[in-house]
Amino acid sequence: MSDTLPLSIVTNRRLEKWLRFDPDRTLHLAVGKVEIGQGVLIALSQIAAEELDVDIGRVNILAGDTADAPDEGSTSSSQSIEVSGRSVRLVSAELRSRVLTRLAQRLNCSPDELTVEDGSFLLQSQPTGHDYWSFVSDADYAADITGTVLPKAPSAYKVVGQPVPRKDLIAKVSGAAFIHDIVRPDMLHARMLRQPSRDAQLVALDEAAIRRAAKSDIRIVRLENFVAFVGSDETAVQRAAVAALAHAKWEGSRVLTPAHGEAAWYVDQPADDRLIGDPPAETPGEVVSAVYSRPFVAHAAMAPSCGLAEFRDGRMEVWSHTQGVYPLRNSIADILGLSREAVIVRHAHGAGCYGHNGADDAALDAAVIAQQLPDHCIRVQWRREEEFGFEPVSTAHRTRVAAVLDAAGRPVDWTTEVWAGSHVQRPIYGGLFLAQEALPNKPPPAKPGDPPEANGGGGTRNGTPLYDFPAKRIVHHLALRTPVRTSSLRGLGALPNVFAMECFMDELAERAGMDPVAYRLSMLTDPRARYLIENVAARCGWASRWAVGTGRGLGLAWARYKNKAAYACVAVELEVDQEVRLKRVWTCADAGLVINPDGAKNQLAGGIIHAASMTLKEQVTLDGAGITSLDWASYPIMTFSEVPEISTEIVHAPDLPTLGMGECTFGPTAAAIGNAIYHALGVRVRDMPLTRERIAQVLAKV
Amino acid sequence: MTIALSVNGRSVETEADPSTPLIDVLRNHLDLRGTRYGCGLEQCGSCMVIIDGKADYACSREIGSVAGRSVTTIEGLADGEALHPLQVAFLEEQAGQCGYCLSGILMSAKALLDRNPSPSRADIIAALDGNLCRCGAHPRILRAVEKAATAMREGVVA
């Protein structure tokens, strides 16, 4: 354990912010991280149950609520267990210790003689008649957390490390469970007419035609270029919004071409250029390089974004599937001219979230309308085309890798050069909401930024190889503008960078006349990484790998996410005939102490399928005023018939700190697919998505 | 106009324009909010319900075309408090991440098992290929449907 307090505790020092024993013999645990489909709530509940010795069934968790739960920033970057989990552990251990110390004084015994069994206190294994519910006092809750109490040793864990089932799935297999299902008094449905782009001006809106199309009464809320259709009948407002597309005239919309959608577009753009790592050197040796790319890709959540807001007596209450209720509250208050105390944001479950999607925008949409129509609950739901067309997408990303080789064909100098737009434009990084740009007095355009290297970087994420190369550096060209709004999506730059670097390692191995696994291991001393590669190689039958060019391929790649979180190695077996067909995938991950191994395996497999879908199929297309891939036909994702068998293993390392693992299989999967396609065909396809057409283009050049 | 149909075994009447999407009637008129809007384009399967024994898209079916028919939604899957074997199997396998796709997938799977109690893996894949899952829970979902089929067959034998 580090001796510095986690940020979550520093900003939420009182025990009562986190824990409360309720009269019905339950434990109320409040956290700032939220459920976005990753199963975090059960894992945090397990940690509290473990440290307090309370049955897991007694834990009720409240997650993401600016009125009643602590501020833990955003739920992102696989940080929930590392940061919130550590906080919950310290807080729980401290409350237990405080209470047992007081009880020991009362019973005139040593705290060491006391144990806890499902919340009841025992003295030398005999009941004391006391338990948390009878004994915890207001003074305990009011105490500041010192972080000085040593939590349990991992060897004593009974609940942590067990595959405890998630509680929230029960509602999700039986009906209402999501933000979309919330019903409030005086609720009105709303749909938006979206401003095509920042500088577009609405010059005409045929409201009469829109009202006719709606077929029943609707209200039209219009504030400059912000337009919403509101009414008690959801069907009517949906009809209005669809009809409005043909009855609105915009001027000054941006004009894009398909070339804006290619990663190569960034090469000529003005950029912030910087160097990270070793200074450039005139290292003697053969220089080889290759360029890889990934296009713009979408979160493409299953559900359209949704937000609810009600403005009553000067107080704004908002429900959102945001990743960060506190940052969203602050933004909404600032934009609407309300005090932060007057705004409450409560988290409600949405469809799976893989980064900064439309959730925050939809919440602000609802709040803007609610301010215009007080004393109603305004429920905004985006249309499918709106979701694809206006959510922030992940930037196209071009990675050039270059190596100076020694006589044995091993890199002595390595450069990863990246051209990309911003990988994070959350409002806390200076990004703007859609509604902000449509309302009067829009703020100046955001200056694109990226997370600092200490947080794993954005475009540079995983760009520094972990092999034992004598010199290595990243050159980062962060474009000053992007053709469409870009922001975070699972792994940020990790997937395109690991794809490039780990594919290039296979290219270099071939030049050196070495097996790709042996080549990697000859330059890798980290024992955790070596173990994973050897484990996956053994399981996938690497030793009996066949010749290149048979149409069947086996490829392997690994990475340590952000070069500091969980490690994963992935091997992919596939066939290429008309299409690329994934057959089997093997993975092994090392994430230190794993709180819930079943949830972790679910995340590993989910990351593999998501990454495979992105690598093989996904591309946001641009033309005209914006995004043209507006449905599942033009933005296809992996289907049941395309999903491979997946074998997952997790290294048992309970004494090592927990490492976030939601994104660790992402980059390795992409690179393993690239390497397997090479093995199958004998040609290197370097530009994602690795579609049939792309492969045919490369084959035609051979 | 008044439209009569059967929903989850109960006769219901609803006042609606016949062009109203079935999903809006289910969610907003009948307060059955487990049927999920995904795309409105018959592309994702989130809204799948069973109409006269066949899995169908509630987002694009107009209520007028469902008059007199029998509709089953996710709320009709359990028998009172007793979960359907599919729901039990999905929970046992923890077959989901965000869970938004699960209503539609469960209904597609139920329609399959109702007509084919012993589906092969390929049959299950074919039955679910109109349902998208973005989180990558597919392998668990396939295992859960197989498990439910087995449980239902054994239940009949017992």
C-alpha cells in the first residue's frame, strides 16, 4: 500500500460519505465510480464486505450521485478498481478498526481478541451481543479518514477473489433497468434538431409543417440554433424530429470530403509537435520503417443517449448515464448560470459505455429544455442517426514505426511517430458540449488537448515499447483541429499504437529470420510479460505453427496497458477466404489482485470482441456536413456468427496491487489479428479496418 | 382508434393512431418498458418481441398491424416470481455486460427454444444473428442459451 491517500479520499474525507449501516441490517456503500457495463459495482461491494466482514448480500451500493455519493471524478481509463477500490478498502478497514477499538475498551479486552462474523462482533469466538448496527455511532461516521489502518492481508480474503454474481443483471434480464425506463411526474418527451456543425446557422424552420408531421400537439423550444420538440406523446416528438430534417434550412455548415476520414489527412495539418523519450541520434545500422493507421471509429452504443432533467424552485435535478456526475454537474451549472449547489446529477444505467459518448450532451440538452419549461421532467432521447452522427468519435490515428537494427536484426533505436487528433475532449479537458455551440453566446472553439503522459497519454498511449531497446522515443503530432468532434474511446491511442508496434515486431522478426515469439522474448526482461507470452504461446500451439501463406493464420501480440496497468497477451487463429473469419482466441492477463475473476474474464473477452470488431469492420465515414455512417448497416459491428471461441486465463497474483484491466486486451487483439492475417496470406495489411476490400487492394499490389 | 391485442397473455385495448410503433405502445401506453429502443431500423434487435410465436421487431411494427395478435415481451418471460430457464441461465453464466441488448436477445432465444427445444450451436447463432451486442458478451450468451435449452429439456423429462 502506498502511504499517500487516494485522491478519492482526499476529496471525501469523512467516513459518512462512504459507509452507513442501515436499520434493516444492510450496509450502504456510496461510491463515485459508476456502472457502465463493466461490473464495477459488485467488485467494490466485495471489497467493502471483505474488510468489514459483512455478508456480500447485505451491501447496497449507491454509485454516482452529487447529492449523496462521494466525488471520484470520471469512471474511465480502467481506474475504478485501482482508485475507488483502494479507497473503499481503506475506508472500510478504518471504520472496522475504529468500532472494534471502542468495543475493546467497553469489554476491557484487546482489539485482537475481537472478530467479526457477518457484521456481529465476537470475543474469543463467543457472541458479544454487539454488532455494527447497534454499535456504530454518529461520531464514527463523522470521523475523518486517516488512511492509517492496515487492511486485511490478501491471504485472509474470503469474498475478494471470488466470482460473486452481479446484482444489477437481475433487473437487466427481466425488464426495466435503464435510464430510458425512468418515469417521473409531469414528464415530457423531447427530441432534438441538431445543428449540423459549430458555425451552422438555422435560417429557416417550417414549424407548421413539423407540427403537421407530429400529428399531435408539440412544443418547439428554440434558442438560436438549439431546437427541441417537446410533448407528452413520445411518438409525436419523434415524428417531429424526423420531419424537421427536411424542414430546417441551415447555412454555414462545414463541408467535408471522404478524405477527411482518412488518417493520412492529419499529416498535412497544423499540429502541436513534441518529442518524448530519448533525443534523436545518428545511430549506425540499417533503418526500417512502416506506417499503420486506424480510421475514425464510433462508440456505437446499443442505446441512443438519454437524459432527464427537471427544474423546480430554482433547483435542477438531472439523471444521466454520464461517466462523471460531478464534472457534469459543474458543467451544467456553469453553462446554465446556476450555482453548483443548485444542480444535482444522479447516475442511471445506460447502454455499455466505452468512453466519452453522447451521455453528457443528452443531459445538457434535457437541462436546457427544463430551464425553459420548469416544473416538468424533460426526457430527451436521441435518435439512432443522431447517436451515430453527433456522439464524439475516436480520432483517426496514423502511427509510423521506425527502427535502427543491429547486425542480428534487433532494434537499437526505436521511434514511434503519431499523427492524430485529440483523444480526449471531455469538458474537463476544455471540450465543448453540442448544445453550448448551438445556444447564444457560444464559447470559442476548444483547443484540442490530450491527457498528460502521467495519465497514460492520449495519442502517445502505449507508444513507448517495453522491449529492452537501448534508445526509444515518441514523436507526437497532435493536430490542432479535427474534422469532427473527437474524444475518448476505450484505450485511446493504445489500440492503433499497439497494432502498429506489435505488427512491426513481427515484420522485424521475419527480417531477422527469427520466430516472432522467440524474437520478442530475446529483448524482453519483464518477467510478468514473459510469463504471459509463454503461457499463450503454449496454449495456442505456437510451437507447431505452420508455414506462411496457407490461408490459415496464427498471430500473437502483447502489451501492458498504458505501460503501467494490466498486462495481456492475445493469440488469434483465423482463416481468410472471402472474408477474415476468426476461429479461436487465447488470452492471458496479469492484473495483480483480481477482485472478481468472473467479471474480469467477462471484461477480457469483451475487450477482445470489441477490438476485433474495430480492427476488422469499423470505420466512421465523413462527407458533406459530417458523419455519413449513421446506422448499423453503414457502421457494421461484429455479430454472433462472427465471434470466435475465446479462452481466457488470469494470472493469480493476489499480493500485487490491482491493475485496471478493462482495456488491456484491446491493442494486443488488433495486432494479433494483423499478424495472423500476415501468417495466413503472406501480405501485411497495415490500414484498419482489415476488410476484404482492403486485403484485396494489398494483394493486388504484390 | 381503439386497438385490441393480447400482451403477455392478457387482453389489452389501446387508443392509438394505427401507425404508432408497437414499441411506443408497449413502453408508453402499457408501461412495459423492458422492450428496448435501439435503432428503429430492424438492424440491432434490441426491441425484439414475440408476435404469434415469431420473433419480430417492435420498433418498426405498427400497432395497427398487430391488432388481434398475441405479443410476448420480456415482462412476460418469467412465470410470476419464477424466472424463465433462459433468465436463470443468463444469470448463472453472467451473460451480459451492460445488458441493454438482453431483452431482445432473450426474446429471440425464447422464440427459438419454443420451436426447437434441441438447437445446435449453429441454430442458436442463426437465431441471434439479428441481435447485436456491443459489449462482447456473445460467448456467454451462447453458452447461456445452450444451458437453458438443456435445463428445459431435462425439466420436461423430470
